[in-house]
Amino acid sequence: MKIPTFQDTFNRYVEWSIEHEEIHRELLAYCRKLGHDYDEVVEHISAEVEANRSAR
């Protein structure tokens, strides 16, 4: 098993950040299209994710 280097970890973080930013951009566009409040939607999703984690 290879132990990840700092560069490996950093590269994964950068990839995750880019994906995360794209997801939020798409979600914002979708919320605007449907007339929903972005912050409320993000809060709801976060609560659902936390509830699912707690249920495990």
C-alpha cells in the first residue's frame, strides 16, 4: 500500500475543490431557474446529509 505524499493529497484536494465549486454553481443556476432560495436549499441538503450520517 502506497502512502500518499503531500502532493497526492493536495492534488486530490484541488480536484475535489473544483468539483465542489462546479456543483455549487450548477445548484445555484438550478435554484434560480426554479425560483428557490439557494441558501435554504443548501441548508436543507446539509441537514439531510447530517441526518443520514447520524442514522449510520
